[in-house]
Amino acid sequence: MSGEPGRIRRAVQAFVSDENLDLYALAVVGLLFTILGVTGLSDVKTLASAVLGLLAILAFSQIKTRKLTQRMSRALAGAVTLRTDFPPDLIARRAAASDILLIGRTMTRTVQGLRTDMPAVLKAGGRVRVLVLDPTDEPLMLTADRHRSHPQGVDRLSTRIRATLDDLTAFRERHGGRLEIRVLSSIPSMGYNCLDVQKPNGVVCVQHYEFHAEGEAAPIMVFSKEDAPWYQHFGAEAERLWESGVEWPLSARAWSERARRPVFSEEFGPELTDVLDAADEVLITGMARNAFLNAQFGKVEARLRNGQAVRFLLVDPSVPTVDVMAERYYAERSADTARERIRASLRLLGELKRLTKGDLSVRLTSHPLSTGVIAVGSGGAQAAVYVEYYTYQAPGEPKFVLHPGDGFGFQSLLGEAEALWAGAKPHALD
């Protein structure tokens, strides 16, 4: 029984704090005076006063309800319906617009649909702006293709965008007018149809670029002036994207800035050791490779004991090529010093062969090497070519790494290393 007062207190508190208390009071008092009036226990004057009191309570309830409705309206301000398709009147509104900004990855469908409507828009003095991905940016094309539900390859995506740009360029040459074309070097998160944004009847249609969408990417959202603040928000974002674009066709400078450039480093990363340990076959070329052998002697020994095939291609110390290379690449080093370093490497390699009896072979070339190469594997996805470029009497040897996915560059440098090996003279280590 000790908990009974607590339950009563909580029940009273819940009743008093109930948002519908005024309605409960109105219903009880209304029912009470109705009974009193029907039974004649209350006179007309008392009933009139009661009615006025009930009306006051009702007015108070209406005020509270109106405030609640206003709060809900404010909470819902800016809410927009999420759609799975474009609005049916979008094409008609686009044809009637005088200021059009279109942003997307390829815009193939949109531009094809505009062919019949764009001449009238331009002839009337309207402005049409189109922004698509830059088809000359290969890393961008690779990322964009991976984002699609059914990747078709970088070349096909680039070709599709170029077709859109060619259509727009030819259209501008044929019809003139205010048709502006730009390309973008970043992938927008949404596609945009911005129509007469500065006018009262403007519209901003936004399509979210869904990752690996099964059908039409969604959601699609349509904003008008009344949809503050999102109408202004997405309209401003579209303008920022446009400003970040580059005019098409690209200028000579823009083409130069987009040309593929190798990535050089002063030293190979620590991953080289792991790659060498995991490989079944390694081909190492260079003038002497003395520093490499001194630093890696124990690891090369372990690799040979584990059954790895290792090939070394060095410059023949007995040929005049050494004089040429010493003068060309080592301003501070004499030809005699270079020869001694090569002979020291050959002694180390002979020692490795004696200790391990492993699959180690050495050849000597008379060709003046321009690069040193560490080729890991001869094919497959795990193959790699670590290259260091021998600069002319300059400090340092710029280094870079190529993989099979790099195509021509990988095949060319790997092919050169194998050709040098094939044409070199075998050197007996026993």
C-alpha cells in the first residue's frame, strides 16, 4: 500500500500536464450544464454564463491548436518530395525557358532532347549552358566509370562524352547564339536542370547520382522559389560547379595541363622489399648495382634459398662503355672506380651463388644503359617494373613504378629489359 500515494500523484501529474486538458474540461462542463438545463435545475441566466465560459475555453483551445499548426508549418518549411522520376512537365518548361544551366556526367539524353527546342531558345536571345565531365582526364574517367552500375570502360565513357561535346560544338557553329560549353574535372554528386533560376517561375531539378543504380538514379527533387532555402542552396551550388569548369574546346594550355605526367620519387618505398620477397622471378639491371647488393645481400640470399629465380644484368667492366657511362652519369666518379664497383658486385654475386646454389644467373652488356630496372614477374596482375633514370651528371636518380595497367609504358620498359638480357653475354659465377 506504500506505493499507492505515488501512483495517485503520478496520475494527477499526468492529467494536469495533458495537452488535451482544456478539451476534457470543456466536455465535462458542457455535459454538466446540459444536464442541468434539461432537468430544470439551472436557470437561463446561469446557463448563458456557462455558455460564454465554454466559448472562452473553446477559443483558448483554438488558439493553442493554431499555434501548434504554425509550429508544424515552420518545421515542414523547406521539405521537398523525393521522386523516382523526372517531373512530366520538365521538358516543356525547359523548352520555354530563356536561361538554362545543365550539369551532368554525359548529358547524352538531355542534349539529344534539346535538339528540337534549343534553336528557338537561342534565336530568342536565351542562354544555354552545358557542363559535363572532362573526357581528356583519364583518372576522372576511370573513377566515373566505376561509379556506374554497369561499367563499360574508360574509352567508351570518354567517347560518349566527346560525342555530346561534338554535337554541342557543331550546333553552336551552325546556329550561333549564347550556347556555352564547359567541362568539369571533378565528379558532381548530382545532376542539375536549372531553368530561369532568377525569375519568379524558376525551377531547379536535382538528380542524386546513386552509386550503382539499378534503374534511374534517385532521388530526384524539384525546387521552386517557395522551397526556401533549398532552391537557393542548390541553385548556388550549380553556379559554383559551372564556375569551376573549363571552356570547351580546350585551349592549348588546358591540353598541356591535362597531359599525363609520371610520378617520380627520390627513393623506392619500403613496399619494394615485400614485393621482391613475394615474387617468383626477378630481373635486376644496372651499371654496377653495388649499393643494392650490399644493402640486400642477406635478403637476396634468403630469396635464393627459398627458390626464387634472380637475374642480374650489369655492364661489362672490360668494355669502353664503362668510360662513356662514368663520364655521362658520374661526374665525380672515374671509369676505374666504376669498373671496380662492377667487379665487386660480381664477386658478391659469386658468393651468393656459392652459398645458396640457387637459381642465380648473371649477364654482362656492352650497351650504355639509360635506366636501371627491377622487374618483378614477367606478366599477370602482380607484375611491376621499378625504374630509376640515370640523369646526365646530375645528383639523384628519379624513380617511378609501372604496372600492367599502365599499358604502353610498362610493356615498353619491361620489353627493353628483356631485350637487353637476351642480347647480353652470360657470365659464369662458379
